[in-house]
Amino acid sequence: MDTALALGWLHATAAAVEQHEPELTALDSAIGDGDHGSNLRRGFTAVLAAVDALPPDTPVGAVLGKAGTTLISTVGGACGPLYGSALRTTGAALPTPKADITDLAAALRAGLSTIQRLGGAVPGDKTMVDAFEPAVAALERAAFDGFSLREAAALAAEAAERGARDTVPLEARKGRASYLGPRSIGHQDPGATSTALLFRALARTAGA
Amino acid sequence: MKKLINSPESVLDDALAGIAAAHPELTVDRAARVILRAGGPRPGKVAVISGGGSGHEPLHAGFVGPGMLDAACPGEVFTSPVPDQLLAAIRATDGGAGVVFVVKNYTGDVLNFQLAAELAAEDGIEVRTVLVNDDVAVKDSTWTAGRRGTGATVVVEKAAGAVAEGGGTAAEVAAAGQLANAASRSFAVALSPATVPAAGRPGFDLPQDEVELGVGIHGEPGRRRAPMRAARELAAEVVDAILAEHTLTAGDETIVLVNGLGATPLLELYIVFGEVSALLAERGIRIARSLVGNYVTSLDMAGFSLTLTKADARLLELWDAPASTPALRRP
């Protein structure tokens, strides 16, 4: 991953968030408070403005770091600090000027650790971790197997989407959905869904 | 959706303009989205800062002023404020004696206040946090997000603010807030859901003849659905739910808050208060102080919440201490 790919990923994510905002709103209305889509859209609009204003020679890690800081400053709620801090950690862990798949997988694993440290969620709690963890694991396996970034990102996107779908039968144990207890069963988690958008955007940007 | 707004996107900015125009005794930093007690930092006084999603007015901006909050940070509707707002509030109010955050227990609020406290610590400012978690509709467990912060926030902000105004240390201010929180339990009933402007439709569907018991203040559904009944029966259910999770017993004194959720007439809130008063009297619990009205709302949700605070002499003294804010005044 280089600076151009990171910028492309953020643009693709912003476009995906905008396109899927009604779906995120519907999912979040069912088990949260219905603002996940609008909050993320507001955040990624600000992210694009911030990263597009960076000098062209900005290192890839600094681009993701800037995106993270911007999300923290503009989104609010739980997903602002969680996605924002994850991107900051990911950015800080990426070597310059270019990162290979192994580097990217390790940096995203560090980002996932930040999400889990702040939010306290483990896989199975019906949160973004349920999509993020399998996506990172898929990237790690693909890196080990020597796959290209295009192939690896495609596998990660599939794993994230499967992880998001697999939140449907789960009972939420973290976040606002946890207040519903058993009534949260039968709904797909909005955070896991937006995480799947993030990894699908990476796959599209990498040419899959 | 019929709402008195200009656009869903400008709700918070337009409301801040109105607060600034209506309350010249407050300083409203519209760019930083912070509402401040006028006059800047008070040397030697602990700054009490709260915040949370918009849509719960008068919480929190309505409690800024002498005797309560030094600053309030409103987020977008039902969305916690961001760390930048909280840092701006700290910089505008820190008088060198420390800062105490009052945080309602929601994942988003906790995270944003925590990030702000970490950033403030890098600037050498120590921030203590009082977590409000009074809502007994949610099971308190290490496996969940824990009980939510609701009506008790008013009592916590009053108690912490009173100690800060009296020259207490940061530790004493936080301890007063924690005392008020530990003594308080709440439960809410919704008769109709709230509509978030950006969503444009109600957060959940509730049939005409049903109520949502244990509802949250963000339109999140509650513990269960039940048939609509007389105020007397709903009040009994709510009192029972609270007392099952409260140390209040016969002979105790209590501060009672019957709080409207936004779209319920005061007339009905007084009917509920009358029923609650009779139910507590039957149990030998004496009402020492009372508050009836809209204090922690949920946009246009209809219904009420009940907060019972077990009151000792210390809490009553703090409750009665002078305060001068838009929504709560004590001579």
C-alpha cells in the first residue's frame, strides 16, 4: 500500500458509506439509535476534505493517521473514537513509503487491538470486531500464502462480509444494542456492516 | 416528520444560536460547540464539565451556571460530543484546581470523554470522571455496556456543582457526584417513540395501545412491551422496578424526580407524581424533595422517567445549595 492507494481506499470508503447510508440507518434503528449511517457519512466527508488537502508526498501512515484524527474530531458516538483510533494506530504501524501485505495485515491487527482495548469487545459480542477480526485474519493468511494485495483484499472483504452476516443470530453484549438483550437477536450489527464496507472498499481500490 | 427545524443537518448549530440569543448570562462558543458559564476560568475552582448527545434538553446546557456546570458540550442529536469539544471546554474553564467530568454511561460518551481526559493529561490537566449509571432497566454486568445514565444526571450535576461552588477539591467534587449517583435509581416508560431529525422517522414502532417499559433516552427500545394502562398502574410498575434494585426502605427519605421525556404534558406528570407519592407513602418512604418537569428528555418521546435518590443530610444540603442556571434555580 502506498499513499495513492490509501487515498483511494478512503475515497472508496466514503463513497460506500454514502451509498449504504440508508441500510446502515435501518440496521441501527433496529438495535441502536439510527445514527450510524449519518455519523459515518459526516465523518468521511470531513476525512476526504482533510486528506485531499495533504501534500502529495505525505507518507501512507500519515494519511491514515490524519483520517483517524479527523474521524475522532467529527463523528462522536462510539464509532468515531473506535474507527478513528484504529486508523491512527494502523497508520502509525505502517512503514514508509510503501507497505506490503504483511505490513498492512500487521498494522490492521494493531488497529483491531486498539478497537478491542477501547471498546472491550471480543469476537461474538455482535460488534464491528466480528467483521474486523476475520478480515485481518484473512489478510494475514493471504500474506503468508504469498497472495497479491488484490487477492488478499478480496479475501478480507469476503471474510468481513461473512462476519457481518454472522452477527445476525448473536445477542449483543456491547454497545447500545446490548440494552435489548435477547431482542437484539435476528438483526445484523451496523458496526460490523460498516466494517465490511471498509474492507470491500479496500478490495475495490486494490483492483478486485 | 413535522419538526421546527431549518434542516436536519443544522439542528445543533441553529439551537446553539438560539441558546446564545436567549441566555446572555452564558457564553456560547458556537464554533467549538461549547456552552460556558460567563466570566472565564475561576482560579482555584474545580471546573465541572458535562456533555452528551443533543435531544435531551435542558440537559446539559440548561444546567450551566453558578452552582452546577461550568461547561456543557452538546454532540449531534443522540450522539456523544467529540474530544475536541471537551478539550475546548477544559481550556476555557480550568482554573488550576482540576476538572471533573460528569459522563452518562453509554459506550460512545465514555470513549469520547476518555480520549479527551487522556489528551488533557498530556497537557498536565488532571481530569476525574463521575460515571452516571442509574437506569435499572439495563442489567449491570461485566458482559454488557452496563446500566445507562439517565435522570440521576440532574442530581449528580447538582451535587458535584454545589461542592465545586463551595470550594471543594477535585476529589471532593467527584466524590459528591459519585455519592449522588450511587444513591439514585431510575426507570422510564415510553408512550410513543422519538423521531431523530436526520432519520426522519420514529426510532421504533409502538402500537397505540402499548407502552415500552424500560425505554432508554435515545429512542432505544426498552425491556419489554406491555398494554397501555392507567397512570396508577404504570406508576406502580415503575416504582416496583426501581425499588427492586434500590436500597431505599421504610423510614428512608428520598428526592423524587418525575421527568417528562419531551412530549408529555405537565398535567400528566403531576398525575404520575401523585401516584408515586401515594406508593412511596404506602412503603413508609418519605419524599424529602421533589422535582416535576422536563429535565432529561428524549426529543419528542411521550412518557416519563422516575428517579429516586436516597437522601441523607449531606445530599439534601447539596440539593438545596444555591444554583442559578437556565433550567434549575435555587435561591
